[in-house]
Amino acid sequence: MIIRLNNEKRRARMLSVDDGLTPTQWIAICNAFGCCCAYCGNAVTDQDTEMDHVVPIVRGGRHGPCNIAPACERCNAKKKDKPVNVFLKVHGLNPTAVAERFALALQRLGEAA
Ligand SMILES: [Zn+2]
């Protein structure tokens, strides 16, 4: 019983690990996406850019630079905790265009590093 409790505590602790995202990393990610929503591709401003967890936290995603993308309020509100592929399909967004935006952003982030 004690071992089981310890395992559950350990699991809870691991799940709550915050990979961390610095303000500098967030700005670099937004710039890498060309100050556009990662999903619809519309231009976003500092005021209306929201931080989207690509893999939602409730689905095991982390709060770290590898799992964060800029999203407009509209897309973020629609995506909520849906997996990306489901969100794109339900809302008629082009998965190829989204994949290209992510690939370009990753390339830009790689060049900046
Ligand atoms: Zn959008």
C-alpha cells in the first residue's frame, strides 16, 4: 500500500513538471511563425496572440518550447483540448499548410539557435 502511494505521488510529481518557457523563448517562437497564428495563418498582434499547447496539457503535453505555438484567440478557443488533427479536421483547416508553417518555424528556430 505504501509503495503504491509512493508511485502515485511520483507519477503526479512527474506529470506536474514544468519544462518552463522563458519570455525570450516565447518571443522567438512567435517570430519564427512570422507573427501569425500557427493554425489559420492569420497575422496576430502581441495583444491577441495566445499560447497554444500543441499537445494539450491534459493529454500529456508539456509547458515547454517544444510544445508551444502561437494561436489567434479564435483558433485557440476552438482547439481547446482537442488533438491537432481533430481540431484541423473539425474546423476545415488545411493540415498541409499547418504542417508547412510548423516546419518553417522549426527551421527558423534552428537557424536562430
Ligand atoms: Zn488562428
